[in-house]
Amino acid sequence: MDFEPVIGLEVHAQLKTTTKIFCACSASFGAPPNTHTCPVCLGMPGVLPVLNRKVVEYTMRMAIATHCTIAKSSRFARKNYFYPDLPKGYQISQYELPIAQGGYIDIDQGSEIQRIGITRIHMEEDAGKLGHDPTRPISLVDFNRTGVPLIEIVSEPDIRNPEAAGAYLRKLRAIVRYLGICDGNLEEGSFRCDANVSIRPRGSEALGTRTELKNLNSFKHVEKALRYEIGRQKEVILDGEKGGQETRLWNPETNKTTSMRGKEEAHDYRYFPDPDLLPLVIDDQWIKNITADLPELPDEKRKRFMQQY
């Protein structure tokens, strides 16, 4: 059988704000563990989050640059799950009413331009970071990153090969760096990606069972992991097996993916509107002000150079 990959990417970009999204703690990287924390980002009882205005403006810049429609009213939700690096027991994110939807970016694919749709862009807070001791059966948690502002950029499943996925990520990274909203550093985790991939018989409209790939900290790893996973899924189907929906980890040393857990669905997180945060209302004038302040973006610069030189 001739199979066709279907790939969608979820990109998290850490915003270059001075402080965190809901408190006044520093958002800078590299401080000693647990020194950039306060009762708000540690989830102490009775504290209240206050939204950082700069986070909203940076997110609007990205939305306009990627041709998204900015919602006049959006709101934050609580994404509930337990993990040691999440002190509140939930992550403040956006779900049903994100700040931006329905955009796209164009990527070069040899002699043609391919348009990749963007489903949504939303704001959320980052979790902490776990460190696993190699000599003892313990883990240490650093809450400095807890509450650092992120935007999540979710693509449509429009990508059909690993090379296009790499081109899409490189274009996104160029845009956030041109906008000055993210440094795009993959090694420090300020620009990171999860990939969703499935395969289907070529010509079919139905989507196959998807796998989410994590631990992708370079463009090369994204392309290699997708290439391996596409081949693995083909073997599973050709062997007559039915693969389940799961999350898999990429191991760059073995160049293979390994199963991490079954893939959860949105209802598993029990989303509901955050009662501590008001709906975010954005008027036309605010959007106009942000649009007028945008720099020249990569595609515009390329066109200008070609016309001028």
C-alpha cells in the first residue's frame, strides 16, 4: 500500500517578558533553583493571579504576523493534571475561547510555496522543571520556570513530510525572533515542539491513529523522529496490527521513538473557566496600535530585497 503521512505541530514559544505571566517574579533563565518564586507562582492558598499586559501584546503581535483573527473576547481556563512540577495541580491556559484562531504561514517547498494553516494561538503558563538524580532514586524540582509566559501555536494537519515540518518550524522561529517576542533558543527550551503524526492510505480523507512525539529539541531531531515514526507506523499496519493513540519519546542516541504513555484526550484535563481571571477584552484600537508597531517580517524583507536588488 502507498501511505501518506499527516503531520500537525504544537509549538511552545517562551515570551521575552521581564516578569512572569501572572506575578512579578523574574522570568529570566539560569538563576539558582527556586529563587524566582513567590506565593502566586507556587500556588499558595488564597493568592490571586494578575495578567501581564505585555504577554497579551506579544501574543497579538504573533497573531497578526501569522494572519490570525484576534478574538474580541477570550478567557483563561484551568487545565487539571497532577505532576510534581505543577504546584497548583492545574495549569492556567486557554481552551474553548483562545485569543487567536484561523491563521497561516507559507513555506518554501522546492519550486512551490505551501500554505500551512494555524488552528489557534493561545497563552498559558509554563510548568516547573524536574531534574532526575543519576545516582539516587530521587528527583529535584526547580520552580523558577513555573509561571513563565508561553504561547502555543497549533498547526492544522497540513504537513505531509518531515522536510516540510522542518521548514515550518524554521519559519515560525524566524517570525518570533523578528518580532522580538522570543529568543528562539531550542537548547534552553524557550522554543520547543511536539509533533502529532499519523499515516493513511494515499487518497483517503480519513485520519489515522495519531502518535504524539516529545523530546524534540532541534529541527534535525524533529525531521529524524518523524521519519522514523512514519516508518514504524507503516510496519505496524502492514503487520496487521492496530496501533493505539499514544505519546512517544524521541531518543537521539538510538534514533528511535519509545512509548511513554497512552495519549490523553482534552476531556481528561477537565478544563473549566478560571474563576480568578476575568475574560480578556481586546478592542479595535489596541489591535491597530499593535499592527502599526510591527517590524518588517522575513517574507516582506525577502520580497523587498528581490525587488530592490
